[in-house]
Amino acid sequence: MIRRASLSDLATVVHWRLRLVAELRDVSIDSLGTSFRDATHAWLDAALASGTYFVWLAETSSEFVGVAAVAPLRRPPRPEHPLGYEGYVVDMLVPEAHRRGGIGSALLSRVETDCRALGMTRLWLHTTPAGRPLYERHGFGVNEGALEKVL
Ligand SMILES: CC(C)(COP(=O)(O)OP(=O)(O)OC[C@H]1O[C@@H](n2cnc3c(N)ncnc32)[C@H](O)[C@@H]1OP(=O)(O)O)[C@@H](O)C(=O)NCCC(=O)NCCS
């Protein structure tokens, strides 16, 4: 089952956010440090409470099997995106034991459906090599015009 997370899921959402960051950096959760853990907890607490960050949890009757999260972004309207409402896919994680069974794809389909229903007209993201085939199969393409600068 896939469902939208609420504030009562804070501990789960924090845990799996830390697990994803640790996995992508190939380090242990403990090595991320307590100040990062506390900052993540405080940020997600405020974001879930205010409804300004959307998280989906995939679960069986007994365990967590995946998470996805979207940070909404409001931009001025453009002709092809008249609402100016977009989403940045921040997190997609399926625990290793459950990968390659279609959970990631099901999560992404649900994210797309719900974000469309919320009025978003575009999703974007940065991917890992593991995530790229999944996103491409779902129709995500490279945006050659995107540039970034770390401030
Ligand atoms: C990326 C990630 C979320 C994908 O989750 P997943 O549940 O494995 O995704 P799916 O099962 O839907 O699809 C993954 C692969 O399994 C295959 N697959 C799907 N159902 C299958 C089945 N029943 N039997 C065998 N393979 C299957 C898909 O074809 C796909 O293959 P491909 O990647 O070679 O094209 C997961 O690998 C992950 O958490 N990776 C680490 C974190 C990460 O990189 N996240 C993305 C950051 S943005």
C-alpha cells in the first residue's frame, strides 16, 4: 500500500531520509553526525506540520518498503505551465531487500498522479545511476538548459 505521510510518520520519514543520504554517500548513518540528524528532524517536522513537503510511504502489513518525497515549487506562470506549480522529487528509496520488484515504479506513478491532482504541471529531479532507468521509463528526460551554482 502507498499512502501520503503525515506528521505522525515523522520518525519514519526522518529515519529513511538519513538512510538515503548515508547510502548515497556510502557512509553509516552515525557518521552523518548529530547536528545533521537534528537539523533534518527539525526541518521535516516543520515541513510536514505545515504541509509544505509531500512524502509517500510504501508499506506491507508488517514493514516499510519505500519512500518518495517532493518539494513543491511555485514559479511565475509560463504559457505551457499556467499555474507555475512544480515539484522537485527529493527522495526515492526502496530498501535493498525489496528492490527490483516494481515498488519504485509504483511509488513514482503515485507521486505523478497525486502531484498532477495537486495542480503541478512539471516534476524535475537529480538522479543516481540506480534511479535513471526508472525515471527514463516514466518519461523523464534530460534538460540540457539547466545550470546551477553553489552559493
Ligand atoms: C532507484 C530505486 C528507488 C528503484 O526502486 P525499485 O523498487 O528497485 O524500482 P523498480 O523495481 O520499480 O525498478 C527497478 C528495476 O527493477 C526491474 N523490475 C521491476 N519489477 C521487476 C520484477 N518483478 N522482477 C524483476 N525485475 C523487476 C525494473 O525493470 C527495473 O530494472 P532496470 O532498473 O534495470 O530498468 C532503488 O534502486 C533505490 O532505492 N536505490 C538507492 C537510492 C537511489 O538511488 N534513489 C534514487 C535517488 S533520486
